[in-house]
Amino acid sequence: MNKMTKPEPSCKRVPYLGRLLCTSLALFLLMSIGCGRWQIPTIEVPAVPLVRLKVHKLPEFYDDMCYDALSASIEQSLDYLRALGPDTLFNFGEDTYAADHVILSLEQFGKFLQTHPDTEALNRFIRERYNVYQAAGGQQVGRVLFTGYYEPFLKGSFNKSGRFQYPLYTRPDDLVAVNLSLFSEKFKGETIWGRLNEQNLVPYHDRREIEADDALSGKADVLAWVDDPIDLFFLHIQGSGKLYMDTGEPVNVHYNSPNGRPYRSIGKVLIDNGAIPREEMSMQAIKKYLRTHPAEAEDILNANPSYVFFNTEVEGPIGSLGRKLTPGRSIATDRRLFPKGALAFIETEKPLVDGSGTIESWSGFGRFVLNQDTGGAIRGPGRADLFWGNGPYAELAAGYMQHPGKLYFLVLKTDE
């Protein structure tokens, strides 16, 4: 990792300030968890996903963005937390805090931001007032792999005609979700999806059956028709996006449910058949290959049996808390392990681009974020997904980001 500099917060340093907008792409394209943001790999839950740090082991806190977006993101978390019951509990590793204490933690941090603190004041405030917990990490202790996601834009129509030939489906009537935790505590938080065949629950239709065999006829409404099957495929990966309709109106679409089929990485397929070298793999490389080899595209896309169904939202993008995501300030983590809506601090790397939009290098940065989203493929204590927003920079960063870093959670100290 590059040596990190620690600038004072300044709005002029923000690399992307797009509109408010669900993935991880680069790593997902390479590994078995693939691009399936909403598909669930089997990863055991660690005994202690967060470890409380002694004061002398705390990192040096700083932030590479201005605080306006952070304040807005804090308000989204507060809106979620205030809607919960007062007896709702949040686990920070082996410690437990009530919802009202997590709310107070965010309120006081937000109030402190209004003083526009420099780095010294920021660190003094945190060390005096907050407990800090570090994510246990993956195979290497404390090491978290950061990837990114963004809000894609597509062109659409409410009617199938001309170039608009590719459907975006709502949830089918015969799709059944089974909450396994109702059957055994060991399956807590796990859900499977399928359909009833007579009296048996069987796997739901896969991508090929849906795309080639019209398996959803009479079972699911078409939310909209889009003009590009490749862009539609990657909308499934991101989970949220915006359709610009031929009528002139924008429509926010959001992940509703999966077909429950396991994800198969088409990036891995392309690597295995020698189409794209492993060291050149990215979302951008996959799109380029599919567009320059149209005769192969359908089979490559159908190699991934997973499929996503959508609904519309008045605003977007919306995270798993049911609240807006903030570009650069919202992260997705494993919802089983980390406290929802909580304040966090990340250290990882971001791309620096030249005037032509090409990545010149990667630079280390530190930033405060809120834990406001999740994804089926974001599993374990060593994974986090940073929401970049929308636009060219966001797509570039999300497509290439797969960098190690550290993840910390902050909560006010108690009177213990």
C-alpha cells in the first residue's frame, strides 16, 4: 500500500461529488464469489468479528473528503436507528450497545463535525470519547479487502419496441423465500429461494431458462425494457440503478429478490478459456470482450445461473437499511457481523485518474463512513464494499477497486 498522507478535510479534495445514488466487481470477477453481490457463498461466522482496541493501538484518524457528505450520511443512519425499538441491541464484537446509545454516538459525532475540527482535534475527541473496534479481517489478521460498487445508468422504455428488447422483471408470483432460521438457530440470517413443484420446493428458474425459454411468462411483470443486455447484466450485479426512459423521465430501480441460484463468475469463465488474462481482468475488460465478441455474449452471460428481480423507488439509490446511500460515505458489509448504521473508519486506496479518465496510480486514504448496506457476496470479517456514486469516476473506481485495507467501528464510551 502506498504511504498515506493525512490532509485536512477540504471539499476541494473530493474526487467525485455525484448525486446520491447497490458491486464489488474486480475481485468478484476473479473469484468464486464472482460478481454476485446478492449471492451467498458459504463463509463461517467468526467468534469475534470486531476487536476492541486499546487507546495506544488506535490508528491516526483523518478524512480525505469534506464533512458535508458525512453529515448527510449520518442523518440517514440516524433516521434508520430512530425508527427502531429502544430495546434493539447492536453487537460490537463481544460488547453490546442499545440503539439509543448508538444514536447518541452518531449525534455527538455529527455535532462535533460542525466545529470543522483539524486532524489533531479530531483524534483527541475520538480518543477521549469513543471506543474503537477493528474488524478481525480475513486470512491475515486485521486485513480487509475493499471493493467498490456504483449506480449504473441505462436507457429504457415502458414498451417493448425497436431497440428496447431486454426485460427488467419484478419479483415473480411463484418465487418462494424460506427463512431457514425458523427451522434451526444454526441457520440464523439465512434464506433460500425456490418455487413449488406440486408439494416440493425446487430451485427457481436459472438465467438461461429465464432469458432463452421465457420461463417467467405469466409469472412476473416487466418493469421496463432496456436496450443493452450487457448493461442489464451489470445492473443485476450492482443491485440499484437509474433508467432514463424514452418518455424523458428517470426511474430508480432497486434490488428486490434473487432467483436463489449460486453465482458463477463470468470473469473466471473468461480467464479459464483464455479470453482475458487474469492480470487484466476488470468489469471494463469484460464489457469490452462481450461487445467485441457478440456471438459469444449470450452463452457467457448464461454461464451465470443467478438472476435478480427489481422494484422501483421514489428516490435512489437505497441501501439495505431502506435509506439513501451517500457516494464515498456508505459501505456494505456482512450484516451478520457488523452493526447496521454504525459509524466506521476505513483505510484503503483510491484511483487517481488523468484527464482522459485513465487510472494513473492508486493513493492511500482514510475516511469516515456509515455501515448502510449489505450484499450476499459481502461475507465475512475481511470484506467491505465502498459505494462510489455514479458517473465515469465512480464506474472506473468500482470496476477496478480490489485493495487491502483496515476497517474500524466507533461508538461512544459508556460509564463502565
